[in-house]
Amino acid sequence: MLPAAQTALPLITSFILQNNLPAAVLASCWSLSDKLLVTKHLSQKNVMVKVQDPGSDTDTTSTLSTEYSHVAVVVDLQCEGSTPFLSHADRNKYLKLQHHWLLLAMTDHTANILTPQDDPLVTALQSLTFPVDGHVTLAYRGSGVNQVLLQEVYRTGLGQPLVVTPLLEWSPGEVLPPKFKRDDYRGIAINAAAVIDGVWEDFFDMRYKQTNTLGKCNYMLMLLVSQMLNFTMNLTLTDTWGFPKKGTNCYDGVVGLLQCGDTEIGALAMLYKESRMDRIDYAGETIVFGLSFKFLRPPLSEVTNIYTLPFSRSVWATYTATAALLAVALYGTARLERWANPSRTDPPVTFADTALNSLAIVCSEGSPRSPNNLSSRIVFVFLLLLALFLTTSYSAIIVSLLQTPSDAINTLTELIDSPFKLSMKDIAYNTQFVNDTTSTEIKRMFHQKLYSRPYHKAFTTEEIGVENLRNGLYAFYTGAEAYKIMSDTYDESEKCRLKEISINPSNVLAFPVKKGSPYREHITQKARWLKEAGMVDREYKRWFSQKPKCDTQSQGFVSVRLKDFYPTLVVLSVGIICSATIFLLELTYHKTKYGTFWPKDSRAIEAEA
């Protein structure tokens, strides 16, 4: 007989171990010795056991409450109080996913306990919900020795008929038979919510796929899930995904319908957000969230001085030391020549003249005075070759850097601290995003970069935002809908400079369902299958424009702007100012000392004499 501990123990052990359950609750009216026997046996299998007598205590809160782990619950239906025990568990929603129920009955296989209408036990079972994601197994005696017949019970929805699986035989020492799939909801209607922007008649029209693309793509995926699970959707249409409402704990939009309404599932997908976790559940990931800050990487010359980048410090130091050494050698050979031939009439070479000539050669300006002796000319040639190699290498690297975009901005913080102007697509999700986030960086971005600008510039249309990207130092927060405009209007160099920065901790969307919905597990399984089978990718490519591809072979010519070589203009300006200042000081000095702005040289004085 099943209710006896000796005969039920193999079934209970197999049920717990094969379902990998770490804990169990035994609700029976067995004798103390039988309870100790079961408890000792399960403890040896590393299973924690709680024992409760349903006849004396029908309160299930203390024994069945669990937060994360799954629990096995074994109930002897012969015991007085087992029916109230099950009813109390049903009211507290303990017949759901985390609890695996094994109900032990006395009837044999010829009298199915679910068919006799006058059986009070049947009446009690018919009054229970038995959600579709629950694990409730009935076990009763078979015709053979130690044979057990197993069957599962569940409902596809509230008010739906009780579904009973076919009988499966089991005997001690055997593996429990596999469970029947519950992927047929038998055509029931489930309340669902969707976001619509426009009129329903245009929702599936591919001519308007650029409008509410995210909602349309995910609705089609949920439609595939409904076909796989064989249910229909009673749609409630709204114009927003769901944001907090002032003065109430309920959200608006789809989240509000799931949280405070009778809507069971969302026929769309949402981002994982911490603020929504205690209001809704997520059931299966779909596509990657495409909303992000898109901008064209600025030229390297806009964020740094490219004229200091070609060579490292060690190269600059080596080159300077070599040039100085050659300048000293050039001066030394000239002095030796003057010492060896004192009869020469040309003016002697000073170190200042040599240093100035060497600097002119390094800067590719030439030299006004060439050396006469062979040794000085050899040094002079090496100095010219050094300047040639430096100038050629430096110029080539500068040309490359002028066409190189910068990778200096990679995070939201760097984008906020940059001189970029920010704007967002003018939709409800973006304008209310600051009220639904806990990120301090995102709040800082809204207050510093968006709220400080006029509304029509901070939140604008897709066309204006994408066009503003081409002006430089501008970032626009939008989705994959912008790719179509970019593909049609951008040239190849702009497509290759396109970069994106996401501001969301998670970029994956998932189907929302009511908190604790029994459909969550099955929708998650089907959504995962759609992703693995490539159906999600197919729908994504069908509805969304793809990111423009960068063709590096046809980027074309990049024109140099005035801003690209402004450091050289700064150096030139500083040189002109310094020269003019020194010239004025010289004039003042000579006027004060000689009484004239410029002293006459010795030859002019001799001519006057």
C-alpha cells in the first residue's frame, strides 16, 4: 500500500533525487517511527526534511516558504486535513514552479480519482488552480506488485478545465518516466498588451516599418510563441512601455497593465531594469536593444595636438642629441681650419652662426654659408641627410594622422566630459528615462547636456539628429532606425567613423509578464528556441535596417581643414610676435646708446670720412 512508509519510500526517494531537490516537506499522518524512517533515509541522501501533520496544522506558510531553491512536498491524501492543507497552499501560491508536489493516493488504476464526480477528493482537486508551470504528480497503486501509476495535473489558465496526463507505470529501481510536454495551451485566450504608434491597420505594413520598429519586431516574435504554445492574445493597446506615475505605486503603459491590471503577458520586449524587477517578471530574451548614442569619431586633430605624436620622446631626444653633436663637430672643424690657415680673409665662424645654420638645416631651410674644407663638408652632408630622413618620416606620419579618427571617447563619462553636444530622439522612452533610472551618470548627462539646451534641440527628430552628426562633435541617441538614413546619405568616410556608446547596463530585451505568471517558464523556453533556430535574427533583419558597412577601399580623399594645422599657425604667430618684440627692443637700445635707431657699420663710417 502506498501510504505505508516502507512502500512509499522508494518512490519518494526517486522523486526527490531525480528532480535534484535539496529539501523536502513530508505532510503525512504516519506513525512516528515511519516518519523517522523516511527522515533518516533522506538525510543520508543529503536532503533536508521538514515534517508536518496536515490534520493538526494546515498552515503552510512556515513549512513551504522558499525564496530561491526548489522544494519537494509529499502529501498523503488519506490523512485528515490533507484537503485543507492543499487549499491553503493554493491560496499562498505554493502550487507553482518552485514546489514539486507528490500526492499519494489509495485508489487503484481501475478507479481514476479524477473521474468519479461523487468523490470528495475529486471535488477538492477541482477547486485548486494547478498552474501550468506547476509540478503536481499523483501517485496511486497499480495492478502489479509494488507497481505505481503516475500522472500529472495542471490547468492552462484560470477557469480552464483540469488537464490530466496519461497514466505512466513505475516500479522501485526504475527511473521515473519522463514528463509530458505542456506546450499545448489548447487555444486559450491570454490577455496581452502591446505598444502602438499610429493606427493598428498600418502595424504590419512594411512601408511603415521605420515607425515603432521595436514594438513590431517583438510583437511578431510573441506571435510565433503563441502559435508554438497554441494560445491567442486578447490585446490591449497602449502608447508607452511603462514609467512611474506620480501619486501611485502603479506604472503607466504596459508595465502598469501587467502590475495593476489583468494583463498576463506583454506582446513586446523590454530592457532589464532594476526599478521594474519588483513589478514584473521577464520571460525570455529576444533582440539586442539598439538605442545608443551614435556619433562620428572626430578627427584626431580635434582632440589632440597631432604634431607631437609622430615620434616618441626617446626618438626626439636621440635626434636632438645627434643634431647637436653634428653642430659641435661642424663648428670644431671650422675652427681647426681657421687655426691651420690664419691667412684667410673671410669672417670667422662663430658658434652662434654654426648653431643657427644647423637649426636651419634641420628645419629644411638650407644654409646661407657652406663650409670650404673637406672635413666640414662631410659633417655638413651628414647633417643634411639627418634632416632629410627626419622630415620625410615626420611628414608621412603627419599625413596619416590627419586622416585618422580619434578613439578617445569610449564611455558615457568620457562623452559627458567631452565638448560634444548631445540630443535624443523625441519619444516618450527617452524623455522620461531620467525618471526611471538610478544611475548618477545618466542623471548628470540629462542635466548637463540635455536640460541645458532648448527642448527642440535636446529632443529632436530622427532626420535632424542624424544630419547633425555630420557637423562634428555631436552625438544623437537613437535606435537602428537611423541606419537607413545613414546608408542613404552618408559617404564612405562617415560610415567608417560611426561609433556607438550605450547608456544601459543591459542591452538585451526580454518579454515582460505579470509578476509570478505561470506562463513565464514556457515563454522563456520558446523564446530561447526561436533564438537558437535563427528566427529572432530573421525577424530582426526583416524589420530593422542594418548598420552601414565600412568599405575601406572607397573612403575617398579627406580634405585638410584650417583647424587641422592650427598648432603650426600658433607657432608662427608666436615667432612673429617674439621677432617684432625683439626688433623694437633693439631699436630702443640703439636709440638710447648711439642716438640713432640703427648704428652704422665700420665701412659706412670709413666712406663718410
